[in-house]
Amino acid sequence: MRQDIDYILIGEDQIKQRVAELAAEISADYRDLGDLLLVGVLKGCAMFMVDLARAIDLPLAIDFIAVASYGASTESSGVVRLIKDLDTDISQRHVLIVEDIIDSGLTLAYLRSQLLRRNPASLRICTLLNKPERRTADVPVDYIGFDIPNAFVVGYGLDYAERYRNLPFIGVLRPEVYQSA
Ligand code: 5GP
Ligand code: MG
Ligand code: MG
């Protein structure tokens, strides 16, 4: 698995430290609201979601939503589909979407518009990774772990063809791996 990684972009300790910082920021921002619902976007959010939730020093609820946009490719099709909806009624709740990565922004723009229709008290977005160069959809992002360059990354929840999610770091995949697929 590691032989498919070109280089490590963000190491385990760096992730840990940044997740703690984000959690502290979120804890301070939501302290007085008395309500926080984390909505993780499956499956990429999995590692980030559990680490972030454990580091937030507030009572909170968690739920998950799943969308499809990429399939096994490394480029967004621009078509987003809801695969699994929330179990929670988010009306009048303070909702924080938790994403692994924002690339074109199409996935989040779609999700955001869908969730806003349900009248949450507030709706913010937290992403571990952000690729600012690739943005085509205008979507406000409130919490960003790391801005990264335009490379296809895997690990810490992020996959290529469902693999590499369990790597403890964020790494750049060797292009041969997806070019030969
Ligand atoms: P967007 O709709 O913003 O273009 O893409 C969002 C989704 O595409 C992410 O949630 C993620 O699932 C996938 N994605 C975008 N860039 C990468 C990347 O560099 N690596 C991986 N593994 N997935 C990515
Ligand atoms: Mg995602
Ligand atoms: Mg994926």
C-alpha cells in the first residue's frame, strides 16, 4: 500500500495537532448556542469525524449523509447524487457539515442547498482539506484544516477506488496507480 504513495503531504502528528486546533475553535464558537449537530459526509469524513468529535468539548450529536460524485475516477463528474439521507430532522438545529476535502466545491454546493431547505438554525462547513485552485462552485467554508495544492491525495479516510482510507497520513498517490487503472 505504501509503495503506491509518492510522498507524505501531511503527517500523522500534523493532522492530530490541526484537528485539536479546529476542535478548540469550534468549541468556542458553539459554546453559547447549546446545540451542535455534526453531519459527516460519508465515507471520506470517517477518520476526521471521529477524531474531531472526540476533541470538541461540548455536548453534540452526530449524523451522516452520503453522496456520490466521483465513482472510481479522480475527477468530479459534476453530478451529485444523495445515497443516504440524514436520520435527524435538522430544522432549528445548529448544523456543522464535516467533509474530508473540497475540490471543485460541487458536492458541497449541492449538499448545502439541500440542507438549507430544511431550515436549520445555522449551517456551517468544516473541511479537513481544501484545494483552492480547483474551485468552480462558490461555497462558503468556515473551518479549513489545510489548504493543499492540486494533487490527488489519499489516506486518513480518503480513498482511491475504496483503498488507502486506513493510511494514518495524507499522501499523494503515484499517478501510475490511477493512470494504469
Ligand atoms: P468536489 O465536488 O469538491 O469536486 O469533490 C468532493 C469530493 O471528491 C470529496 O469529498 C472527495 O470524496 C473527492 N475528492 C476530491 N479531491 C480528492 C482527492 O484529492 N483525493 C480523494 N481521495 N478524493 C478527492
Ligand atoms: Mg467527501
Ligand atoms: Mg472517494
